[in-house]
Amino acid sequence: MQSDSKAFAYGILAVVFWSTVATAFKIALRQVSYIELLVYSSLFSCFVLFLSIVFSGKSQILFEINLRIIYKSVLIGFLNPFLYYLVLFKAYSMLPAQEALSLNYTWAIVLTFLSSKFQKKRIGLVSYISLLISFFGVLVIISKGRIVELKPSDPIGALLALSSAFIWGFSWILNVLSKTDDNLRMFLNFFFGAIFSFVYLSFSVSPSFPNLEALIPICYVGLFEMGITFLIWNKALKYSTNPARVNNLIYLSPLLSIVFIGIILKEHIEYSSIFGLLLILSGIAIQNLFARK
């Protein structure tokens, strides 16, 4: 199989996995609280990432851990997975999946502006136009098409979903700046994130182990949202001779997610959710197109 064919196969696989997790969030949240979902999915993801290091023959990188790597991993682990998923899971517990999904997807626009600040690059007019288009999409979603009234189904939930995009943006930049091996970095991020999550759970409620019905979607979230899917995506970028083409596949994820939400969760998909999501994606696409030019 040629390099680009491998990249496309890995990219599609990652996108399909990510497209199912919004549905898995809601199924898991029917059984456990958002805090319990965070703790147990983080623990499972940490375990899976540790196994990926061992079985990929990279066990030696575990002995490369030093104080500098630990310091960075504690910081990133606090932001993501701990704070990011704490906010995101709470948003999903308060909003319909289609709304939480669409609002969270503004991370792509947020990341553009945060990256420009860190890299000290001037933001052009096109970036501001793309931001306005995506922001209009956000207003369409939270108002259900009644922008003048602007009455979201849950204002706090909508604010949390949007906030998660900013947390994701900050954590992504810190990850990019890190020179640590991808497998080791992700394992340590989730290791410390799981510790933060368990401490938070201990002070919030009495810890209890989920039953089998809840454990299946929890493990699914830990495996395909938090764990190996990022490693699969990294493989897609590694094999591709043109990473931009692979990155374009990510636009399929929220649209496929809406399909899964409608079929599996039986949510009534609002026209405003579809239209608003398309506006958000259009803003992201315009930004990326002109950035590459």
C-alpha cells in the first residue's frame, strides 16, 4: 500500500472513531455522572496508552522521563484531559448532543487565533471574516435559529461547550511545543490527568465502581476518544505526503456525528443545528484555505 493510501486509511479510521464519541458520551452519561465518566475513561485511556508503548517496542522511552518532562505533563494533563473533559462532559450532560458537539467544534477557529498569538503572527482580514461566519453559526445553534430572541436550551451548558474549545486550543499548543515522544507524552498527560480527576472525584462525591452497563461506554470513550485514535491520526499525518489533505478529513467528523446522534440516540436533529454547524465548518475551511495560500 502506497504512503498516501495508508495515510487516507488511517485518517478515515480516526474520523469514524471520533464521529461516534458524542453518542458514546450521552450513553455513558445516562449511567454515571460526568465526573465519574471523566475518572474512569481517563484511567482506561492511561492503561491503553501504557500498553501501546509496551507492545510497540518502545518501553525504553519510559526510562527517559525526567523532571522537565514531568513538569510539562502535569501542566498539560491538568488542561487536557482533566479540565477539558470535565467541562466538556458537563456540557454534554446539560445539552442535546448535537448542540454540545457543534459548539465544541469551534476549537478549530480558537486554535487559529491562539496559534497566531504564540507565534506572534499578524491575523489577517480573512481570519476575522472566518471567525464572524463561525460565530454566526454558534448563534444559530444556541438560539435554535431564533437569533433575535437568543434563548439557548441551557445557557450554562452552551457556555461550557464553548469554553472547552479554548481549553483544547491551549492544551494543543502546549502539546505541539513539546519535544517528547508522542506515545510517552500522551501516556503521561493522561496519567496525571487521571490523578487530578480522581482527586476531584474524591472531594466531590463518594467514589463508586460503575456497573457493566456503564463500563462499556466508559471504556469506549477512553479507547476511541481519549486514547488510540490520536495515535492513529498521528500515523495518518506521518504517512501523508500532503498533511493538509489528511487534515481536511476532519470536516467529516461532526457531520457523521450528527448522523450517529440521530440514528442511535434518536435525537430530533434541528435544522438550525445542521445550518449552524455548516457555518462553523465554512469559517474553518475559509481560514485554512487562505492560510495555506
